[in-house]
Amino acid sequence: MVGIGFFMALLILNKLVKKARLKISFLADHSLSIFLGGLVLSRAFFVVRNYEIFLNELSLNSVLQIFYIWDKGLSVWGAILGIILTVIYFARKEKESIQRWLDVIVVSILGAMSISDIGALLDGRHYGNETNLPWGVIIENSIYAVPIHPTQIYAAIYSGILTLVLMRLFNYRIGKIEGNISIIALTAYSACRFLEEFLRGDESNIFLGMREAQIYALLGLIAGGILLFVRYKKKGAAPASTPNPTK
């Protein structure tokens, strides 16, 4: 499902690159670097979060395990950050519009996540807590033996809806302003993920009474809200054009 999600992201990216009038050659030249950037940070985030597994003893075998990416030890947040940072680096290097590239990349990532969330359900990960709702599911490798929230499906639904809405926004004035799409995506996804975490039942580090991912989502929501507010204030503070008295 991750592979299908990656293919979906490529289709969305190709469509949005044309719509945003960006150079498709930029992707062709740097696609491998973008992929590796996402992969490296994805693995790095996972290793840091689970350092006790990899650094329990200093040996050649424990060091080599860091590179065993086929053990499914990858972080979604690390992959997203790695892809974004790599795109920013090459866009700045080649004097491309960083904000416009972020707009199309972020929407493509959301599309991929909506597919990978279904994979998480099939793999029994990211499951929810107990529920009496009729669509509750039973997952064998969860800590619950009763119906639980299918939070993976919730995530697939809201990620899919956000992807479709954001793709449509490219046709409207708000979406034609560089950077608006990515800021809206950050704010909306963070809000949805923050709410989703209340229904999650899988293990997570807890800080200040909140799950780890919930804190990241809250920070993203605050950052997105501030960026939207600043943009709105700048637009409102723009001086109105004065008529030319000679006309």
C-alpha cells in the first residue's frame, strides 16, 4: 500500500506541476535525491525514537541494523520532512519558487498518506481505542479484544478529502497565491490529526497528558494558524491604489 501510495503521489504531482506551470524537468533531475532524502530522514527519525533497540549494545551487528530498512522501521513524519527539505534545497539552488513547489509536494504527500493509511489497517497498526459504534473493528494484534475505532480509515478519509479539496483550490484565487495551499494543508491536516489522536489506542509516548503525535499536530496547527493570520493581516494592510487625477 505504501508503494501504491507513492505511485498515487506521482500522478497527483504530475497533474499539479502542469497546473502550477512548474518545470517537470526539475522533478526528473532530482527525483532520486528527493526519494533518498525522505528515506534517510524517515529511518533516522525511527532510529532516534527507538534508540534503545539499536544502541542497546555497541557491536557491528547493532550498527548494521540501523540500515535494515526492510524491517518496516520508518517514520512518516521523518519522510515528509526529508522530502520537503530536499525539495527546498534544490529549489533554492536552481532559483525555483520554493513556496509553489511546496504547494504541489504537500498535496501529493497527502494523497499518498490516504492510501498508506489503508495499509496500516491491513497491517494492524495505528489502531484506535474501544468503541460501541457499529463500524468498530477487531484487530488481532491490538491490545483490545473488543471492537475498536478504525482510526486508519478515519485518517484515510480525511486525508483523501483534503487532497481533493486542495487540488480544487489550485483553480481558485486563494490557491493561485504561492504558499497558500501548503499552509492550508498544514493547518487542516494538523487539526484532523490532533482530533484523531483522542481516538487512538496504540502505544505512544505521553507528554503533558498528550500523545507524542498529538503534540506535533498541535504545533503544526499553531504554526499554520499563525502563518494564515500573518498572511491575512498583510493582505488587509496593503494600501488601496489611488486613482490617477490626470485620467
